[in-house]
Amino acid sequence: MGSFKGLDFLHIDDLLSEEEIMVRTMTRDFVSDAVMPVIEDAYENAYFPRDLIGQVGELGMLGANLPEKYGCAGLGPVAYGLICQELERGDSGLRSFVSVQGSLAMWPIFAYGTEEQKMKWLPGMAKGELIGCFGLTEPDHGSDPGGMITRAKKDGNEWVLNGAKMWITNGTIADVAVVWAQTDDKIQGFLVEKGMKGFTAPEQKRKFSLRASVTSELVFDDVRVPEANRLPGVAGLKGPLGCLTQARYGIAWGGIGAAMACFDEALQYTKGREQFGKPLAGFQLMQQNFAEMLTEITKAQLVAWRLGKLKEDGKIRPQHVSFAKRNNIKMALDVARTCRDMLGANGITAEYQAMRHMCNLESVYTYEGTHNIHTLILGQDVTGIAAFG
Ligand code: TGC
Ligand code: FAD
């Protein structure tokens, strides 16, 4: 399959290092060669193409920004962002897998875990031999995770876990779940291993969005978790929220990839299809769409690049990440909807990408903090007044 070209109207490539361009090219080629041939079938038939896991592991994309000491690639933030962008050009489900594995499962083990926990899990997770998931959301507590009901009670040298999590990416296929639970001493994180007695992870079916991704419930019925599986480095809601800042960072980049895929498809399509005796791309209304989309994608690229530099310089704040997630995912969803329309009836079929991306982006708009929640985070930052409750 021919390589994808991407969009670079303002020569943003000039801002990237050789290594960053190399990582992007490698990921782009991988998506063209290994993802595009399988994704349509996976989406239609609602399964995650698990053969890709070993491949993304081998290419160093899992926990790509974590240190080499733990078998990871040790890449910088921009290179990691470009990986997310290119993977989401293929499908948000694949980028979700990589975000959850790297930012939501490996990162908390790295940031809050003991050396023993890191050595036990991180090298295998980097290779894709072990899979992780992240359990924060509950059936009755999504935007407000601080109200969680799941509880861990200390009993000797063990913790007894009871409760349930919902909408958990990778849950059913995970070897380890990073689970956040209320304790007598604030919210704490636990590594719940597949096979622990009383722990089940049934898959949630009948989704119209992220069909090529595993989404699951996690159920804990008196699960006994050893003290050695508690993450000792953090207590309180800031623990899971810190992980979300890592994952939201990658998602802000990912949306650009989905938008570029839709833009490219709509351009090829409207140049090739004639109505009223000339190519659709030759009509002013179509060109207005392209001008708007080009502008918004380019603005999102600059936001993502700047976010990467702030992260690199240690100046990034969670509110910067909210700004980028909010802007870039709304942009991507708008682009996907516009492109779906530009393809006419063909735009509703699985043969084209726009509707798949559009449906996926509805989830991305909701998860990792809904659009509304990021609006309120920015509102609080500007005014100093929290308007959540
Ligand atoms: P609040 O009182 O504001 O904060 C509690 C403590 O946390 C600190 N904090 C953060 N730390 C790091 N990163 C962040 N983004 C942080 N936001 C807040 C804060 O400083 C405070 O620390 P301390 O030391 O004072 O205790 O908490 P709140 O209860 O008022 O909640 C604020 C709110 C609403 C913004 C937060 O709850 C929120 O972000 N809600 C959205 C929930 C969410 O995003 N869930 C995502 C679940 S995971 C997921 O969707 C994965 S999808 C993955 C995929 O498939 O790709
Ligand atoms: P709610 O919080 O009930 O929100 C419903 C609506 O109300 C939204 O529009 C929201 O913006 C709005 N709203 C809520 N509060 C306010 C307010 N104060 N002011 C104004 N509007 C408000 N979670 C995990 O822990 N791990 C995962 O791996 C994971 N993967 C996911 C995968 C998929 C495919 C999906 C769809 C979700 C996933 N989630 C995961 C859960 C996700 O993070 C939550 O769905 C999200 O945080 C929103 O919570 P909710 O669905 O309960 O919606």
C-alpha cells in the first residue's frame, strides 16, 4: 500500500528533529502496511486485531517515552505524540490500546510503583507480551471519579477489594489492571492480576463506536490483593488524574491523525467524482470545507507541537493538556463529520474511513474527560472558580 503523505501546510516538519521524523515515518509506514489492510474487517466485525500487539511492541511504541532501563524506547514527548497521531490515522481503537498500555497502565507503575513492580511488569508490557488496563470509571461515577464506590480494606498483609468498574479499554484481555479504590487513607492504586479469585472482566458489546477495541467491565468480589501489589507512591485522586494527564497528551495528538485521514480521503474522492459535469472538488462549497479543515488541522498541529515542547521543558500543566485535548478532538470530530458528508451516500459505508473515524471520535470526545469537563477545567483556570459541582 502506498505511504500516506499527511498534511503540512505551514512546514511544521521544519520544527521536528530527524529522530522525530524517523519515528513518524516508521509509524506511518506500519499503519499503511499492517493496519489499513485489516482495520475495515476488524471494525465491521467488532474485534481488536490482536496480531498488531506484538508488532507495536517490537517497534517500541508501548510506553515509548519511558526509560530504556525498563525495556522502553526512551523517546521524547513530540516523538511519542507523533506515534499517537499516526496510529490514530489508522484507527482510534489502536491508538487507544497504545495509550492505555503506555500512559494508563505502564506509566502509573513507573511513576508510583516499587522497583520490584517495575521490573516485574514494564519490560513484558513494553514488548506487548503482557497487557494492562486502567480502572477508574464506575457505572455511577464517570466525570466525577472522586465519588467512586469501589473499596479496598486492609486485612493483615492483604487488601480486600469490592466494587465494579465500567468502560475499561483492554479489560478482558489484560494481564494486569491498575485499579483505583477508596481506602481508609484516600484513593489508592492496586495491581489486580488476571486470575485472582473473585476478579472477572466481561467484555461490553453492542458498541457503535470503537468497535475495533476491547471495552470491559471489571468486577471485584472479595478479591484479595497482596500489599506488594499496592502502588505506594501516591494517595488521593491526584494519582489517577496524573495518569490521565499523560494519556490526554497523546490523545490530543491522535485526533490530528484521524482528521488527516478523513481530509485525505475526501480530497481524493471529490477530485475523482463528478456531478453537474465537473469534479466535486471544483465547487466553491467543497473548497470552503477544505479551507476550513486545512486551517483547523494546521492550528491543531501547532497546538500539539507546542504542548510537546512544554512537556519537554517541564513547563506543562494539566490545564494545557485539557486545552489541547478539548480543541483537537472537537476539531477532529468536526472534520470527520464534514468529510462524511462530502462523500455522500458512499460516506456511510465501511468501504470508506470517514464514518468509522467519526463514530470513534464520539468516544474520544467523551473519554479521558468529556468536552464539557475540559471546558470547566479551563473555566476554572481562567476565573479561579470551580463550576463542576
Ligand atoms: P480536584 O480537587 O480538582 O483535584 C484532586 C487532586 O488532583 C489534582 N489534579 C491533577 N493532578 C494531575 N493531573 C490532573 N489532570 C489533575 N487534575 C487535578 C489536584 O491538584 C488535586 O491535588 P491535591 O494534591 O490538592 O489533592 O478534583 P475534583 O474531584 O474536583 O475533580 C476535578 C475533575 C472533574 C477535573 C476530575 O475529576 C476529572 O478530570 N474528571 C474527568 C474524569 C476522567 O477524565 N476520566 C477518565 C477515565 S480513563 C479513560 O477515559 C480512558 S479512555 C482511554 C483510551 O481508551 O484511550
Ligand atoms: P457522565 O459523567 O455521566 O456525563 C454525561 C454527560 O454529562 C456528558 O456530556 C458530560 O460532559 C456531562 N457532564 C457531567 N458532569 C458535568 C458538569 N459538571 N457540568 C456539565 N456537564 C457535565 N474509563 C476508565 O477508567 N478506563 C478506561 O480504559 C476507559 N475507556 C473507555 C473507553 C470507551 C470506549 C468509553 C466510551 C469510555 C471509557 N472510559 C474509561 C470511561 C470514560 O472516561 C467516561 O465515559 C467519561 O469520563 C464520562 O463519564 P460518563 O460516561 O459516566 O458520563
